[in-house]
Amino acid sequence: MDKEIKEYLDYCLIEKKLSKNTIDSYTNDLKNYNDYFNKSIKDISKNDISKFIEFLKSKNLNEKTINHIIGTVKGLHNYFSMHYNMANVTESIVRLKTSKKLPKVLTIEEVNKLLDIRCNTTYDYRNKAMLELMYSSGLRISELLSLIVNDIDLNNNLVKVFGKGSKERVIPIGDYATNALEKYISEYRGLLLKKGKYTDILFLNNHGDKMSRSGFFKIIQKIAEDKGINKELSPHTLRHSFATHMLTCGADLRSIQELLGHENMSTTSIYTHVQSNLLRKNYDDFHPRSN
């Protein structure tokens, strides 16, 4: 199956123009698929794939991971079905049902604590600008870290973003974020640039390169720890907090969908459940006859 998988991955890279990260993810999924069968795609049956899914379950992988692998395998068989007139044995294979986990969010008070950064060093000004921008705009972490300097319009308080599928959207940002960005760009970003290494990436690490997801994660965890915020955080925590607080303060769901760059409203509607949970908690905590 090695040649067949390579052909499909080349198609994804050259024809579909999928990102390197996506290709790497597909490569890993299909390596496991090839290792399990070690035979040609044309010799695989629907029953074989059902057994493969049971094998994945036996490895105690979570539903999300298994569904990702199923999606990759379906893509592979769809390709050979379309281009080589093979029977598509994955057509009736369905993904596992998953329980939707509500995203973790910070309260408005916790966000204020997190963003109250005393700026003394170049890194403080960079971190302040990153976190203010993320909470002000609800960007995905990948979008935040891929920004270039010219994506920021300080005069009009706007940020231009290329989201999933390279879809462009322009998002307004608040004065706190604009002021933090202006300070960082005009006075401190240049100090992170290294001699002989030019880049227009907005947020740089200490080597003058693009900030990584893990680097951002360490930064936000350290700041939260220093501020005494004892909550499980992820790189998307400020994005989730942005959406929930917007909804709580009266924004309509359609506007939030556009700001977040969600393809479907069903993805955005999860924040109504988060809001309901927060209202329930506030009621239980503060109403004198709640218990």
C-alpha cells in the first residue's frame, strides 16, 4: 500500500494544496493503516475496516483521534474510488459518536488579572500584545501566530486574518489591544529581530523566529500561575473566553460566528451552553435561596 498512499498524499499536497501540518497528520494516520493491513487498497473489504476500527478502540484512543483516522482513511478510499473506479468500501463507514466537551473559559475578572501584565522587558510587551489581541479578536492560536506586521491596521483598529481554508476575514479590535500592539511594534519587536535574519512575522520568539504553539502555551501558563489563576488553560482559552463574554454581554450568535470564522452556526452554538452553565453557577453561588 506504500505506493498507493504516496500517490494519495501527493494528490493532497499538489492538487488540493493542503498544508504541511495536514499532510503530516494524514501521513501518520495512513502509516498506522498500512502497518495494520500491509496489502493493497483493492484487497481491503468493509469488514476489514470495521476490524481496524475495533483495533483502534482496543488501543484506548479517544473518539476524536479515532474519528480523525477514519476521516483520513475515507479520504484515501474516496480518491481511489474516483480515479480508479474501485468500489468504495468506506462509503457506509460512520464516525464514532462523541460527547461534546464544553470549552474551558475564564471569567471576566480572571481575564482582567491575566492581562494586567506589568511590562518591564521586551518579552513583557510582546506577551501583553499577544494576549490582548487574542482576547480582543477571538483569533485561533494558529491565526495569531501566523500574523505578519502588515495584517495589523492600527489606524482603524482592525486585524486581517487568513483562517481555515485560507479564508480572509477582517476583525475589529479594541483600544487596549491596539495600544499594546502599537507599543510592541514601534518600540520592542525590532529588538527581537536577529542580525541577518529578516521576517515580517508579528510575534517573535527569543531566536527571532515565529512563536510556536508550545511557546505560547508556556507563556500563558506561566502568567496564569503568577496571577494565581488555578484553571486548566489551553492556547484557545482566550478565544473561548472572548466568544462567551461577547454572548453574555449581548452580542448575537451570528456576529460571533463571523468574528470566529466558523463555517457552521452549530460550531458557534456551543457557547450558548457555556453561557447557560455560567448563569447556573452564578445563580447557585449568589442567590440566597439557591440551595
